[in-house]
Amino acid sequence: MKKLTLYISLFTLAFFTAQAQPAPKQSESILITNAIIHTGTLQVIESGAVGFDNGKITYVGAANSAPKNSFKKVIDAKGSHIYPGFIATNSTLGLLEIDAVKASDDMAEIGKYNPNVRSIIAFNTESKVIETAKQNGILLAQITPRDGRISGKSSIVNLDSWHWREAVINEDEGLHINFPRTFGRDWSDGSGKLSVAKDYDKQVAELENYLKIGIAYQNQTNEQENEPYFAIANWFKNGGTLYIHANEAQQMTDAVLMANRLNIKKIVLVGASDADQITDLLQKYQVSVLIERVHSLISHDTDPVEKPYAMPAILRKAGIIVALENSSEMERMNTRNLPFMAGTAAGFGLSKEEALQLITLHAAKILGIDNQYGSLEVGKSATLLVSTGDALDMRGNNITQAFIDGRSIDLQTHQTKLYEKYKTKYQQ
């Protein structure tokens, strides 16, 4: 009992220690000038300025043409870089705090078919992991449930809010399914060798039938009759996105064709490590891709070792809209490395500005929020960051200021506070 009490106390201390207070609404117009502007649209303005008021961008252009007198506050960021806020897709930030503490895990629901699960209501804005992501420029995220054949619905949030209702940008925007695998590992003899999934066709048919029944529930009036089916019907009726988590070429082909038979308009593949094998199909059905973590090992012995690094360039050259996702081991703590993954892609076939789009404009397009986020353009949200160096390079990523909808957010973390504390001690 004493040990249990200790564990609960430690969890409570780690989980409920408050972050810095979320920033208030923008109260005065701001112009950041004399910086290198990376607009997210492949344009770079060497000596530029960005101005914003009431959370919206009102000026993007040359610094010497900026109407300085129109802004109450002018910030000289000479030599710094300004970027659109980075976006973490397919993320479990705020859904699991400490892996070893079950009480902090709200990442997945029990059961196989959970289309009615809404990740947003479990999103913990006080997560200590979130502040580490913000410090490297990740300002928005797609909060996504895990496990089961149908995991549930994701939502898009900003990462500086009092609670989930304030954080929401696009609520319940997508339905996530984990498509059946064509191969599995046979452990019956202890070898773990790969073997064909004998019931693959049956599993696919079961999934398609479940979705078909759910879509047909648009004609029903009694929501209590079957809540999961109603969740599918409402998602379909509202034109939601279907996110298909799959990696094998056959899986992805069957998944795209199934979605087409069901008349699902917007399809996104998640993971998609073999997407280079089916680019013609993806083009034909206008399927976007959230490509697996580029800092990964190859999927097949015959693949070149650099394939994961080069996949964004391969898909982009094939005319496919692609963005980065980071699911895998230690994915929440690794969210902070998202800009460096984009930097890796820039070393394998993409320019730096094209790589930037993997975590800004293209991510926003896939998530359906590009009308407001993902690039620095007049009329869009003032969600941006200022870095003293190249933010896609860990040697240059030094975020000095960040804004979400024009709000100047606090970038302090538990680690930076400890740094300042002990720096003071040893300078005495």
C-alpha cells in the first residue's frame, strides 16, 4: 500500500504540475521585421517583415516596404528566420503522459470497432510533453486515437490552451482505421516467421460491411439504436476524411479501392512505407499520404537503406501531397524532432522550402485547415515562430518567439527552468 501511495503521489506531481499560463488574446498589432521569411509557399523573403493584428496576418513582404506606423509594436528580428507554425499529424500528444502509469493513458479504447470514440475529450492541455514540442516550433497537432480496427475520430488542436474546448481548431475531422495486414508472424513454433494472413479477405470484407452499414445509418432517426453506426453516418454525411493506417502495397491498394466503392471522397494513407509502389493508384484517386517517420529502418531487405529518408521526395515528384507523421516508439517525446525529420528529407531529394511544407502547408492541406494555417499569407492565422537559425537543423533551431493566432506564447519548459536555476547557482 505504501508503494502504491508513493506511485500515485509521483504521478500526481508529474501529471498535474501546471504549465505556463496560456497566452491571452492578441491585444496590440505587431510587426516583426528585418528577418528571413519562409512563407511555406516555397517563397523566401531575405529581408522581410510579417505584421499581424487580431490574430490575423495583415502584411507579408519586404521590410523596407512595411507600414511600420500602422503597428503598435515593432520587433527587430534582424538575422532571424520566421516560419509558419509546425504541425504534428497523427499524434498522441496529450493522450498519454507516462507510459508506465496506466492512469495517464487515454490513448485507446477497448474493443475492435470504436468509430464513436472522440480523442478530443481526452486531450490533456496540461501535458508536460507538449511544452517540449512547442519549444521546437510545433504549435498545432492532430490528436489521434490508437488501436482496434476502427480507432475513432481525430481532432486538430493548438498547443497553448486552458482546456480542450479552447484548443479545438477542427473537431472530429477524421475517422481512423487500421487496415488488415496481408502478412503476419507465426509464433506457433516459436520462430516468428512471416506467413500469409489466411483470413485477410474475410477481415477486409468484415470492415467494408461495417462501414457500409454505418454509412446507411444516415437514414435512421434513433441515435441510441447504435451509437457507433451513427458516428460513421455523421462523419460520412459531413464529408470527413478517412485515414487508413497501412504500410503494405496490397493493403493500401485494397483500402483505396474499398473506400472508392463506399464513395468516400477524401482518403489519406498513414504510414504508407510502400507507397512508392502504387503512385499511379494514389494519383488516380487523389490520395494524400502522411508518410511514416523518416528516421526509420527500411521495411524490406531489398530496399536501399536511404529509402525512408527519400520517400517524401519520391512521392512529391509523383505528384502526391505528402506530409510527415511521427508514430512509433516514444512518439510523444520524439514530437520535438519533427522539424529535424523535415530537415533530413531536405537532404534526400527536396529543397529546404519543399521540406518545410511537409510540416506546414502540405500538412495543413491534408488536415483540411490550409485556409487558415500552414503558410504566412495575408488573411491567414498569425501562427508562426521566430528562430535565430535554420529551424529544420538541430544546430540552428533556437525558437525565441512563437505566436498562435497572434497570441505570444510562453516557450519555457521544466527543463529550461532547471537550466536557468542551476546556471544561476554555478555563476555565483
